[in-house]
Amino acid sequence: MALPCLGLLLVFAYWPVVRGAFLSVHGTDLLGNPTRFTGAANYLDLVADPHLRRALLTTGVIAGLSVLLSVGGALVAGLLLRRAARRPRAVLSVLLSLPFAYSAAAASAVFAGLLAPAVGTLNELLAHLGVAGPRWLESPVWAVVSISVATAWYEFGFAFLVVLAALTQLDRQVLEAAALDGASGPRLAWSVIIPMIRPSLLFLVVTGTINGLQVFTQVQVLTRGGPAGATSTLVFELYQRAFGEALPAFGPASTLALVLLVLVLLVTAAQFLFARRSA
């Protein structure tokens, strides 16, 4: 009974990795087909490419900021709603989980209208308050921040649902014992509640980091890697090398895909190791 699932994994998961490894050590012709064996040349070219190093830094910043905002925001919202009355809590829970229903493209389109330089809603609101808003998508720093916020908003709904589910499973006896010992408010949250839901938070940090390292749609919709390559991420670079140029370079693109795969595995392993040591 497991054979159909294993077959799908082989075709759509493991075979692409094997094929990508093959392409990464070969050149490509005008049609993108593999040609001569190049060994480690594609990997050495990636290491020597300053544009790729900048994309790696940008990807790390976006992943870190988006995880901090989405998981931190979901945790704060969940802790605040935990103390709310039943009906307002139900309504607010539905509203806060709505971003989970959006696709990445739809969420990015919303932020494109919100942050447009000339007619953006956010700058219009700031203008009514007498504040000159920055050119969100045309400044290198603000563009990275904007993509990070858009990614965090897109991830927030899922993170909020996971945190809310974890909070509803808390052991009441432990909370009552902590209250009898005088723990309340921030002290109760920091010393009792957060340690109890640590596995859920670790799950969100790991999955959020993986999604952040693979961010593409937000960059494609909002900035297309600009201004001047400031928001170009690893996956955006991969797409550009494989499909965005006049001649497809599947060899370098496959090399970058494998490097990204190894990076995701290393970051995930480091996060699990850190969580285990701090437990």
C-alpha cells in the first residue's frame, strides 16, 4: 500500500535531486540540454560570484526578519487572546488567521498596492498625518524590510493557528499551581507558558526559516530583485539563471539549487541542535 506514495516520492522528490546533481557538473547547450562534464567548475563559479554572496545575505535577512515577526507576532497575539472573553476571542481568532487563506501571490499583490511609491495606500495615510513616507520598494533597505514584512504577514496566519492550538492544550493544573506561586502576566508567560509550548514554537521557527530561505513570489511580484539587485534572493537567482535569461543555464541553476538544499538542511539541523541543548 505504500508503493504508490513511494513512487510519487521517487518521481517528484528524489529523481529531481539526482537529475539536479547530474546537471550541476555539466555544461548546457543553447536549448539547456547537458553537454560536457565540467566537474566542480559551476560550484567554484558560485563561490566567486559576489552577486550570489549578496543574494545569500539578503535571503538570510529576509528569512530571519520574517520568522521573528511572524512567530513573535503570533505568540504575542495568542497570549493576549488567551485572556479575552469567549466571543471576542472567537471573532479575533478568525480574523487573525485569515492570512493563512491567501496565496503568496495574492498576499504580495496586496502589499504591492499598499506600498506603491506614488499611489500606495500606506503613504497616502502617512501623508494625511503629515508624514512623508519612504519609497518602500525603491530603497534597498526599505525594499528588503517590505519583503520581510510581506512574508511575515503571509506566514502569520499559520503561525497563529499553531500557537493557538498549543495554548488550548496547556495543562490547567500547571497553570493553577504557577498562579498559586504568584506567577502572573509576563512572568507566567515567560517562565511557564512559553516553555510548555516550546515544541510548537520550534516547529514554527524551523518551517518559517525553510520558507524564508526559499522566498521567491514576494520578490517576483514586488521588486523583481531590485532596486539594483538589493532584494535578489537565492531562489530568485536560481529562476533567473534557469529561465530569466536569453539562454537557459540549467547547470549553474542546478548547482545553486543543490547549494540551497544543503543550506536548508544545515540550518534546520543547527536549529534542532540548539533547541536540544537549550531544553
